Amino acid sequence: MCTFICSRCSEEKPRLHNGGTGYAEDKDGNKTCYECCAEIDREELRNMKPGDKTTHYWNGKEITNWPGTLIIFPHYFTKSRHNFGGWKTHIWFKFEGNDFYAYQIGDSNQSAHIRRIKN
């Protein structure tokens, strides 16, 4: 079995062969396990101030991070017409008591552009 050492938690983890590697790799070759990727993304959302922006993914029912280890269910979402992508999905959710707004344009991608808003 192939393994790798996570550069964040320093644990030895198995390298996956079905559906992904089990790690993210940065430009310097450091490997971060999927669980630590979720914690990094949680920290990012936790530390955002109103007006700060980031990007995650919208799969039609939830906001996720790249490996799918962070899942946030919105409390409301709706669609409107958009002149470029055809549709724009508007998404509102809370994370650790803070309010966020996200949008995703079109049906050919899952990019959710997230902004922290005032409570």
C-alpha cells in the first residue's frame, strides 16, 4: 500500500487509487490530506471579515470544498436569469454564526463565489 505524510497533521495516510489521491499538493510538493484541507477551508471561512471573498463549489444543494470534505448546507437559495450563463444561483448560508452569500453562474461549472456579509 502506498502512503504519504500529511504536511499539516504529520500523520501517515494511505494514498487512494479510486476517486482521487487522498491529498492535495501545493507548488512546493507538500501534501495535505483531505481532512486537513477541510480544516484549512474552515479556518478561512472563520477568519473572513464582511466583504472578504473566496471560492468553493456548489453542487446544486450544498457548498463544498475541492475534495468534498467540508459540506455546508444553505438555509436558502434561488435562481434568476443571467445574460451570460443563462442562470445565476444565489445562495445564503451561515457558518459558525456568520452570514455568507454565494453565487454560481451557468450550468457548466460549480464555482461558488462566496462573500461574507454583515450579520
